Amino acid sequence: MLYYTLKRLGVAVLVAITVSVLSFSMIYLSGDPAVALAGEGASNEDIENVRRVYGFDQPIIVQYGSWLVQALQGNLGHSNYLKAPVASVIFERLPTTMLLGACSLAFALLLAIPLGVVAAIRPNSILDRAALSVAVVGQAMPSFWFALTLILWFGITWRLLPITGTDSWKNFIMPSMALGYYLTPAVMRLTRAGMLEVLSSDYIRTARAKGLRPMTVLFKHALRNAIIPVVSLAAVQFGFMLGGSIVIETIFAINGLGYLAWESIQRADLPMMQAIVLVLSIFYILLTFLADMLNAFLDPRIRVA
Amino acid sequence: MRLPKSMFALGVAALSLAITQNAQAGKSDDTLNWASSREVAVVDPYYNNTRMLVIMGQMGWDGLVFRDIESGEFKPLLAKSWKWNGDKAIEFELRDDVKFHDGTDFDADDVVYTLNHVSNKDNGVLTYRNVSWIENAEKLGPHSVRINLKKPFPPAFAYLANAVNMMPSGHYDNVPKKADGNPDYAAAKPVGTGPYKVSDIKAGEYVLMEKNDAYFADSPKGTPQIGKIRFRTIKEMNTAIAELLTGGLDWIWDVPKEQAERMADSPAVTVENAKTFRVSYLAFDVLGQSGQEFFKDKRVRQAFSHAINRESITKNLVGPASVVIPSACHPDQFGCAQDVPTYSYDPEKAKALLKEAGLENGFEFDLYAYREREFTEAVIGDLAKVGIKAKLNFMQYRALRDVVRKGNTPVNHMTWGSYSIPDVSAIVSNFFTHGPDDLTKDDKVKEYLGIADNSIDPAERTENYKKAFIRIAEEAYWVPMFTYAKYYAWSKDLDFSPTPDEIPRFYTTKWK
């Protein structure tokens, strides 16, 4: 188990470094950051001035090296645009994105697990098809379209929910639904498959033969085992939601990390982009690592392989 | 981020007709809520050069002079009077009854401090060209100063009115240090003399400004009316429209034409299309640096000018406030000559010119653009009608700018906003004086512009700018396309009028 853990950790560190190098290079490939910072219509003199003041006149490798050295010492740099320490901006916005991710995940699980259970109880019935349809629509429907539809209904027509901001818990309802719905099919299918497998196993048959109530068999014995793969899927999907909330945060004007990432790309704010990519990739890698460990813990065959 | 909007636009259109409840949120708490797509983190007009800070700059700060948007006349603001001392110095008498938002008195030390700080290149002002013409400022007395210019600079007053705001003396002295040890001037707490003072900022989310009750009474900016003005960032236009229709916002702009026209039927909002200082143009690789040498031939460039139906693009795509321009400038700018050779929409004439140039079978070329793809696609459609096939290369501005400057674009479809400066030197002198943006390197044009840019005699300037514009039009170096117009939408509760310089005057706005 120790060898397996170290191996996974090594891979995680390599992935983090690769992601960081790639993101640093890609921003240069998309254009001159000095032009982005100086603004549209800036004169050559303005751009040269910005390039000099912000150190963009240094070779890229030097800029990256100096960023990496600082980052390893815990200094993620200073945002060229927001004029504030990158770490403080990120950690100010991270809780909003994490809250949105958690709410979305909760929505997805609360919708998908019951649907999966219902579908597994009566496989291939109309109920199963209906549950599957509800879930599949979530994957087929683009999240921005679903988000705008929610705004149209709940925000404009019925005036039930606030459209933008993060002032109260009500502000998170529509974004969580829009973001979480996308995850529903995967969780639903996994729950359904797990439940079908477990429900046909010997120990469930034994439990039924003992005369246990159907609900007890279903939730206490079957679901508890069937849901294990869902837990690891949820851990990985939580990482995806942190990084993938850009569109939803943009639509609902939520000042989170996804929105910050999008804005930073637009204005070529290199230190901010680098730090966001690093933080998000560390989260993702950490969650994937935890999922691997969990799976290995639950299933010894994985760590042996 | 632009998202497909047809479904939402249709829904909003239908619902906006049904919404009769007016947007009361802003009026009821005397707070004007406005939004735009850009984030604002730094509230300092020298260290944030976005349009938002041009607007907030005029709300929170004052310059020495004020430009009357109606008459174009420069009026006293923080200065009571002024006089030129030769052609490289201006002396100002300052008001002695103005206070900064922190209660300190405004005087000559503040002007000297501000101008000497911002004109020092090492201090990293973002749009340095706004102040690059200033050599230094000297104190002549407690309320009198002299600004020394590096060279004669005729549009000095346009810059002083639009982009040179006064900060209190010592404003940037005790700012925190950045990670590299240099002072972080953008972190200075915003303090000005303007009609509104900054009372709260949440970086990237909102900026709250409150009425400055101590604002001097006879300011040409008038007396502020609305208690609080709150700016918010809303990136997605559909969301901003939804907030406007439901009362969460009182004012938005940059509304796409299609959505603006549908919203115009709503009883809750006023929609208006207003002109801006931005112009659209096509520029040719006159020197043949890109490897596609068609555009070295004047007849080909003239054929383009005849082939593009600019009236149709203006009318059908841009908006009613947009106009076709004959010259390489905005008609509202000083020196923008209108009586220059023009090219009417005439596809047959375009074909004849192409035939004359030996290109009767048409040709294929690369067209580069970065903004409003639909406008460029209309151009491509018109060119196809005369046998010219354009291959569109659509890029981000910051990537395209380098490509253009390297001379790698056979034709580029660009725009220019002149920083809202009402003087042609802000556009034509940038593109035709052999600088990095000049794709023509025409000595005659450069000579005319050199005279006009360095003279403080308005008649001499006008005459020489006109010569330059005539030469540019005769040679068809550009196809000047149209002025941009943008759609504004605001609550019916608001008494607001758009201005042609794209700087909404919230300090004169009031509730109905």
C-alpha cells in the first residue's frame, strides 16, 4: 500500500508541474500579455512601457523560472490586473466556488441516487426509462442553456429567485441546479448498475429470506454497497465542478474562482492564471489521489495490480 | 463570453412585453445600479485604463478644465483661467474653494505633484500617451501653476479635460510594496475632488460611489443628484438584461442590436442607440509586406471601396446612430475633413477597376479581423459579389495587433476609439506618421500631419489635416467604414441621456 501511495503521489506531482508549464506557455501562444494589459488601442510607447514595468521583456524561461522559485516559497505573486497578492484573491474567491461545487454535487446526488435506485428496482420498466430520460437530458442539455432557462422561469417569469450575486442561500439555487444537473446521468447510471449487481447477489437473497423488510434490504444492505463507486466518482467530479464552474459563474455573475479564471485569461494576467491553474490542478489531483486511495482501500486487487 | 441568445432573446422579448411592473429597486433606495462586462479592481484612472475607469474617473475626480460635450468648448473646472506662455507652456490660475473627499484643500501643490508623478515614465501609468506630452509642472503660487510641454501639443486641452485628473499631494507616496519590492501605486486609496466619492470596493465585484455633498456649487459638471451609484460586473449580457427587466439593475449598455430592438417594446425600460467615437476601417498592406501584393495597386484598393456596401452594413447591422464615414477619422473630431474623394457603392465600377488592374477573374486573399464577426462577414459577402474571395482569419485583438504591425495582414478590418479624444491627432497621426501602425509609409501624408500636429494655430492644423485626409482618400489607403453606435438600455425611472463620447454622465443623471 505504501509503494502504491508513493507511486500515485509521484505521478500527481509530475502532472502538477506539466500543467503549470503548459498553461504558462499557452498564454504566450495566445498573444502578447503586454498588449492585453495596456488595453485595446494602446500606443506602441504604452505597450513598451507596460512590458518593461511588468517584466515581460525577460525571456519566457526566465519569467517561468522566477515564478516557480517564488511559488515553491509560497509566494504566488502579484496580480498584474487586480493589483493584489494572487493568493489573497484566490483564497477570497475559493470558498464561493467550493460552496457552489458542494451545492451542485449535493443536488446531483440527491437527484441521481434516488433515480438510480428506482430504476434498479424495476429494470427496463417505464419507471426505469423515465428515470434514465431525466438523467440523460441533464447530459444532453448544455449547461448555459439550462441556466438561461432557469433564469427565464425562476428569475423573470415567477420572480422567485435572485438572478445574480451571492448575497443569500437563494442565490445558489439556480447555479447549483445548472451545474449539478450535468453530473446526474453518470451518478444515476452508476447507482443503477451497482444496485442491479448487488440486488442479485447471494447476501441480498439471504437477507430477503430472513424476512427483512424490503426497505431495510434496499437501503441498509444493498445501497450501502452499491454506492461505494459513486463516492469515488463524486470526489473526482467535485474537482471537475471547481474547474468547470466558469460558464455557470459567468452567467449568474458569481464572483468565484471559475469567473476569475475566465477574466484572467481574457486580460492575460499571467501570475493569476498560473496560480489558479496550480490551485485547481492540485485540488483535482488531490481528489483523484483520494479516490484512488479509497478504491485501493476498498478493493485490495487495485493496490496489488 | 458570448452565448447563443436566440432562445433567451425570444423569451425576454415576450416577457418584457408582459412586465408592467416598473423597476423600482434603484429609485426606492436612491441607488443607481449599473453594470458592464469588465471587472473593476483598481479604482484609479491612471492605473486602470478600462472604459469603466474613464467613466468613474469623471465621477470621482476633476481635471483642470472641462469640455462641454454640446459646444465642444473648454470651460474652467479646477482651474479658473489659463493662458499659453509661448507654444510649450500653459499657466493656470486655480480655484481656492475646492476640497478633496478626505477634507483637505486643493491647491497648486496637488497639481504639481500629480502631473510630475504621472508624467514620469517609471511610475508606470498604463496609458502613458495621455500624459507623455507633459515635461513637468511648476508651482507659481499657492493657486497658480505652469505646465511645461515637451513640444507644442495642440490637443493638450482635450487630454487635460478627458484624461488628466488631480490627486492630492503625496497620494502615491505611502502605497504598499509589490512582491518585487516596487511601490504598488494602484493600491492607493481613491481620493479625488469629483461629484462622487468612492465609498466601497469589492475587487472584481462592485464599486460603490456616494454623492459628494461638499462638491463645489458652480462646477460645470453640475450638482450630483442621485445618492449612490453602484457599479457591478455582469459578464453575460442575457443575465444583465434579465436583471434590468426585473429591477436588479437600472442601466446597461453594449446590448446587441437584436435584443435591444426587442427590449424597446418593454414598458419598463428605455432603449437608445447612440454614437461613439469608435470607427471601423479596412487597412491595406500597401507596401506588399504580407506576400500578397494585390494591394500595392491603387485600383484594387479603390475597387474594394466601391465593392463594399457600407450604408447597408450601417443600417442593418450597426444601428441607427451609426454613419458611414468618408475620411479616416470620426466626424466629431477636430480636423476631420469630410470633403474628400469618396467611393460610392458601385459593384460594376469595382469590377471595371479590377479588370483594369488585370484581375478580372477575381482573386483570393487573407482578411484579418477581431471584432463583431458579422460586420466582417458582410464585407466578405460584398467582395464575393465582385469576384474577390476573402479568407477570414478571426483572432483576439492582442494576438492580431502584432500580426498587423509586422505587416503580415494583406487586409485588416480594425476599429479605433481615439481614447474618446475629440481631435484627429488621436487617430490619423497614430496610423500615418511612419510609426509601427503605419502600413503605408507615405512621406507626403507624414509631412502634412507633422505640420498639423505641431501647430497651435487651428486654421493651419485644419488645412494640413485636410491635405492628409485627401491624400489618404485619393490613394485609398483605408476603406473608412462607419462610426460605431452602441445600444443603451435603462430604467424608465431614470432621467438619462447618452453622449457621443461613450462616457455616460452619471453625475448629471437623476430620477424622474
